[in-house]
Amino acid sequence: MHEMSLAEGVLQLIEDSAKTQNFSRVRTVWLEIGQLAGVEVEAMKFCFDAVVNDSIAQGAELVIIETPGQAWCLHCAEVVNVKALYDACPQCGSHQVQVTGGNEMRVKELDVE
Amino acid sequence: MCNVCGCGAGETTIDGKAVEHGHGGHFHVHADGTAHDHDHSHNHAHDHEHAEAKHMHYHLHEDGSSHEHVHDHLHGHDHQHSHDHDHSHTHGTTHYGLGPAGAHAPGMSQSRMVKIEQDILSKNDSYANDNRSYLAEHGIFALNLVSSPGSGKTTLLVKTIEALNNGMKLAVIEGDQQTDNDAARIRATGAPALQINTGKGCHLDAFMVGKAMTQLALNDDSLLLIENVGNLVCPASFDLGEAHKVAILSVTEGEDKPLKYPDMFRAADLMLLNKCDLLPYLTFDAELAVANARRVNPDIQVIRTSATSGEGMNEWLDWIKAGCSKAVSRKSIDGR
């Protein structure tokens, strides 16, 4: 359940920016979660709701933008799409692939008042 | 495509209603080179019928000639605009789509959008960076040992410490949800050990480790072994500031563990295939386990070990010693 820690991290970022940006309520939170980030979206939503209780983000809607997994295939020398960390290159079947995208976990923006 | 009204695609709606704009004085240059200037009010769901007339058309043709005409018409034309140009709108449209979100939800004001763009783990990562620079300044080589519960981490650690104890300064941070049994086992070897109980937590984080490092009063040019909570999932995401994560997989587990828990084996630089003395009694395919680990992480190094028979221990100890000397020499280079 490291989604719980991640949700706490999200709340921490929100509370930090509430101080610098002067807002007292958060209505929507946009997260960018890569397909390869090892984050279960449903668990994240569940944990987020639990964590933000009694905070400035209580009841806030969580919008998760999922970004596709991408990797650099050494054989093909190009960027290919992968769905999991252990995926082979969909073109040549090689496992000599370096993940280049889709492992991000970011708070993108907030709708606040 | 025009990203206010979606003209060219004709599918943007708000609450099911097509968006209508009054366009005035449009000058379009199309991909095919034609250009026209028109003044009209229209609903940009193309395939449109102009009920209203009086168009001022300015055409620039491919052959270079151009003409200008005013005509009255009532027509239904198949208007195939390939609107992939950047046109700047100067008419009075509030463009929500150009805001930070690149989109807009009904009832939300753009002015109250706060851009964050920060990694969720940025707090942990900043603590990890503090730890890492402290370790670098003091020439300390830190390893984060991760595995599932029962892979033989602590036993391997005890044997490792016993082998290194004469001549190398080292300290151990033990992570478990409850009890200080593991720290007690380490302390029995004479090495200083600190137990972190994470309570309900499933992993160590960089803040906990930073605090433990201060309490342990680490020696310069020493080895720090961090035994993470037995868990192949969460510790993968939390950087502690260590030089390497070392994943321990025992042969009493499945060969497919690296595929089942790919994040961890991807995050690790070294895999210890442990309890190898038991291989004759098991159907475990060691080659397959290594191949699976390499599928997830082509660069992972593998050492086959057994704390019981001592197999692979020298290779593992040499690997640690090499890391320690590197940390020490880096310190003297950076310190100059």
C-alpha cells in the first residue's frame, strides 16, 4: 500500500503550495501517473480520499492522467511503446530496452479557491 | 484544428451543445496554399450551410494568381479545412484551452488554477539527496538491501558483518514493522545497529534513514548497510540516498519473482540469488530466475550466494569492498 505514502506526499505538496500561493480549499487535483510507475490508480484514489480528510483538500476530486510507457530499444534504435517494465520490444522482441517515459508520478496542477 | 471551437473536427461540445462563436475578419491560409478572408458569423460544425450571404473572398491560388470577389450565396458546401495551422485569434474569445491545463472543465475559473508540476516523491527525494551528499562527503558506502520476508537477508547480513568486521567500520540500519529482533541479531556480531520500526508503514523512507544516520554517528570511510522492510513492492520507489539497492532473491521463492515484482528488480543494481546450497533439493531453475531478472533490468549484476555454505560470499564481499574504496576515493577527489 505505498499508494498511502504517495497520497500523503500529494497532500504535503498541496499544503506547501497553499502557503506560498494563498489558497484555502482545493477542488480538483490533477496527477500525472505513468503506466510504469507502479501505482495502482484505484488504490491511489482510495488512499487520496482517506488522506485528505480534514485537510484543505477534503472532498477534492482527483483526476489521474495516465501517461504511456515508452522505452528505447537498443536493437531498433528507436522509441517503442511498452506496457510493463518487463515487456520486450514490440518490434524485435529484444529485452534490451531502456525505459524512457511512463514512470512519472507528478502533481500537475490544482483547482483552488 | 482550431482549439476554441474545434472547427475542422467539429466535435467540441460543452454539456452536449456545440460551441458557437461569432467570428469576424478571419484570414485563413490553408495547407493547400489557398487563402481567404471572410467576415461571417457561423457555427463551425463543418459541412455548413451558409444561410447568410455577402462573403468577401480573397483567393490566392497555387499558380500564384489571386482574385478578390464579393458574392451573395446560399450554399451547402463540403468544407474540408485542414486546419493544422497556427492562427492567432484576435477576436474577443476567451481561450480556456490555452491555460495551464490545456483544457477546461465547466464552471472552473482559469485564474484559480495552480500549477504544481512536482514529483509526488520530491519530498522524499530531497531528503534522499541530503543523505546522499552526507554519505559522499564522509566516504560512506551505503547499500539498501531489499527482498521479500524470509529471503535470508538478516542471516546473510550477519555472515557479511562477521566476515568484514576485522578491518572495516560498518553500521546497520534495520527496518521492520515491529520488534527489534533483527537489530539484536546484528548487535550480537558487535556491529552498531539501529532498528527502525515503521509501524503500519511498509518501507523505509529517506527521512527515517537520515535520522537514524545521525543517531548512529557514522564513521568516515565506512560501510552502511540498510536492511529495508521485507517487501518487494514499496521500497522500490523510495530512494534512501544509498549507492545501490541490492535485491535478495532466495531459491525457495519462484523463478518468476522478478517478473511479478519488476519495479524492485529494475531499481536494484545487484541481485543476490540466496540460499543456493538448497538448489539440489529444489526444482528452482536458477538460470531462468537470472534471465527473468535481466528481462526487467538488462544491467543487473547477479551473485549466487549461500550464507550456510559460504558460496559466493567472497564475490559479494569483494563487491562491497570495491564500492567502499570507490566511495573513499571519490570523497578525496570531491574534497579537494
